[in-house]
Amino acid sequence: MSEQSVIGKGTWIDKLAHELLEREKTLGRSTEMLRVESGLGASGVPHIGSLGDAVRAYGVKLALENFGYKSELIAYSDDLDGLRKIPEGFSDSLKEHLGKRVSAIPDPFDCHDSYGMHMSSLLLDGLDKLGIKYEFRRAKDTYEKGLLKDQIHTILQNSKKIGEKISEITGQEKFQQTLPYFPVCKNCDKLYTTEAYEYVADEKKIKYRCKDSTIGSQVIDGCGHEGESDITKDLGKLAWKVEFAARWQAFDIRFEAYGKDIMDSVKVNDWVSDEILKFPHPHHVKYEMFLDKGGKKISKSLGNVVTSQEWLKYASPKSILLLLYKRITGARELGFEDIPSLMDEYNELENIFFGKIKIDNPAKASKLKGLYEYVNLLNPPKNPSIHINYRLLVELANIFHEDRIKHVMKKLIEYHTIINPDPSIEEKIEMAGNYADAFRGKPLEKVLEDGITIDKTTKNALKELAEVLAAEDEPDDLQNTIYQIAKKNNVPPKDFFKILYQIILATTRGPKIGPFIADIGRKKVAQALSRSIME
């Protein structure tokens, strides 16, 4: 690919924004303002996957602005959603609120006006800490102000046709018998127990009955009340199968990403938007869900979430942005153990951006430099930061507990890793220290770069070194001992040192290896070497 064929900054974000613009031109719509949207779940603790939806949409906003167009991100909290299950780790006292909209449930932590706003605030806090700019909108306000009343009316008038399309696309036959709308029961204040069975169009009123409802494996009791709900005055909520479409038209949304788990819902909403509301649906991109290290979907209800608040104790906001912007396709396992590699990968990207690492392929170089710019929200620094291998900091933090910053800084100077103390280094030491304290005792990992292999002769050398390090007697000169072991086993010392750095620090260079191994513990390194031989 030539430089001339690179779109924007050369990333998937630029390609997506370019596709969006070409589609808008084909549709003949105004491009004066191009809004992108991200839906925020408000029923459970938000995780980095939840954050990813908004962060990626913001990337598209930035790309559109880079192309010379005005754009804004709408962060929409679905806090009119009903509580379907109690999230893992939460009090059973929430059981009485099952089926109620989360904006009407008291905040169990007593710091926001509702349970839903508490959960939304956690996600917004994550966005704020990443530097994401957005316009926040709540479902509660949207429905109370009647911003969707015209869309609701049109959808309910076409409910029979929509019910048939939902059945055709998803196999769900429910909405062939009921309307795709849930009034809030005037008697028990629950949402998902109401069954809307008739729409009186000229009065804009829905007839409903409140009955037991099964959501997943949970039965939510209805109260038996039968009543009417005025869509212009009373509170209710469109079903997800049609609500996206209503929002898209009301807010004039031109882009929204979605996870593969709601793909069928998006297909229905696209059809409703195009055919019922006569509003061309937004440009989309589908992304895979994050999995935990056991291969299970990260879920608010399962409690296996990785929150941005926890992540940022151990790593920089840039590491989250890198995780979310480096690619969008493919399922990925996510855990706190990914932090060291992401922290070091950011340093490598910065070196590429500032020309310290040369990339021969122009398209690849453009893409990596572009990725760095997006991680910095298209406002990259004028100068590179001070780079210190994250695993090195973690290993040093494991040694020092009292006056950690002072002692680790002193070691870094001794290793000639830095020349002078610096406040930015203190921040890195603090994060690595938090990581060391939280995950103490986890073994050193072997992470070999492409092209670096452990052959038979190297394994013999590693085995011999592991035995020396595991022995009670400490060698007089460990640096020289390592050098001699390499020579004896016909392994070039330079290559041997490189492999040791890879096993210990997941990098090809580091402080003088002998003193460093002595500092972090000979037996600990011996165990890491032994594992690398067996793998």
C-alpha cells in the first residue's frame, strides 16, 4: 500500500469514518453535524467492555473531525431499563426491586439519586478519566420529556408488521401477540410485568395488564392490575427490538457500534428505522465481546468484571485506550495480567511515533503512528515520555515496601535506567507497586518475541543457570557466571542475555542482568527459568 492510499491516520477508525461519510453522501443527507451514539447499561457494574462501546464511538467522532466535519458523541444511559437480576456481590435486599426501572430504585450506596444513576456514574467516571468528551442523556429524561413520543406512536401503529418481522429475524413470537412497549404499572410501579395488548391510536393510549413475567430464569411477580397508559403523559419504555431505531431518528444518529450478542436486535432496529420510521439506520460496526481468562463472557451479573476504576490503580488511561483502539475485530480474553504488556506496548508505539524505532512498511508505519495519535485522542505530546519497563518496576516494587518510591528510584539510577528522579516516574512506580501488592506471588511469565526461540543448547544453558541460582551458595560474580555458562553451552552470550531478559521482563534489554537477578531473588528467577525449559 502506498502512502497515497492511506486513509486518514491509516487505522480501522479512519476507514470506518470514511465509509460513514461515503454512505452519507450516497444517502444525500446533511453532513453539517454527524452524531455518534453509545448506549450505556445502567443495571450493573460497568466494565471495560462497556466502556469500549463509548470509547470506540468517540474514536469515530475524532476521525470525522479530522476529516473536517463536526461531530459529537451521545452517551445514552438506559436507566429506564428494569432490574432483571441482582448483580453478583450485591445485597439480596434488591430482590424487592426486581422488575422496577433502575432509575426508580434507591442507590444502595446512598450517593446518587438512584441505583441506575450510580451505575451510570461509574461508567461516566471511567470516560472522564480517559479524556472522552460526550453529551450525556438519560432514558428517564428522554421519555419523561416525550422526546420519543412521535416514534412510539408510529411504531405502535405498525406493531403487527413489526411483530412479524421480529419473528422472521429472531424467531421470537412474543411481539406477534403483544405490543413492543412496556408501560410502567400504575399499581406496583414495575416495568417488565406489564403486557401491552392494544393501542388506541386516536387517543394515544395503551391497554395493559400486569402479570407474572419470566426474565431469563427469574420469575418476576405481577400484581394483576389492568389499566391504560397514555404514551404522551405516562411513563413506559419501548422494547429493545425497536427502541434503538426510535432514538436514532429522534437524535439524528449516524453511527453506532454494537456487540455481537445483540446482533439480531440491531437487525430488527435497522429494519424498523428504514421501513417504519423512514430514517436510514446509522452506519454500524460489529465488535466481539471481551472474555475473561477462563474464556467466559465478561458479565455484570456474573461478577467477573474488570472495571476501569480498578485497572487505573495499576496502569495509565493510555493503556485502556490502547486496548480498545488497537483493533475492533476478534474476541479477546481480558484480565489484569494484560497490563504489563500494554504499558510496554504504549512505550514502543511512542518510539515509533517519534522515529526512535523505524518501520520499513509505510502503510504499517502510518497505522502504528495513527494508533498512537488515537490513543492520545489526536492530541499527541510534543516530546516522548520517560520509558521504563513495567515488569522491571513490578519486580523492584516486590522488593521494597517501605519508602518504595525512594528505593525503586535509587535502583533505577543504579541500573542506569534513568539519570534523575522525575514526578512522572513516581507515578509509574506507584501504579506498578499497586500491581505488585495486588498480584503478589504470581510467577514471572515467559513472553518471547517473534523470532526468539529456546533451542536445545539454550535449554541446557538455562537448566545449568537455574541450578546455580537455586543453590544455597551465591556465586562470587553472578554476571561472569552467566557469561561463562552461555560460552560453555555454545550459546552466544548476547543472545543468552536477550533470552533471559525476555523470560524475566518480556523485553530484549534491561539492567545489568547479574545484579538485577540478585536483587529480585535468585530462586524466583530459577523457578522462571525451569518453567521456560518445560514449556
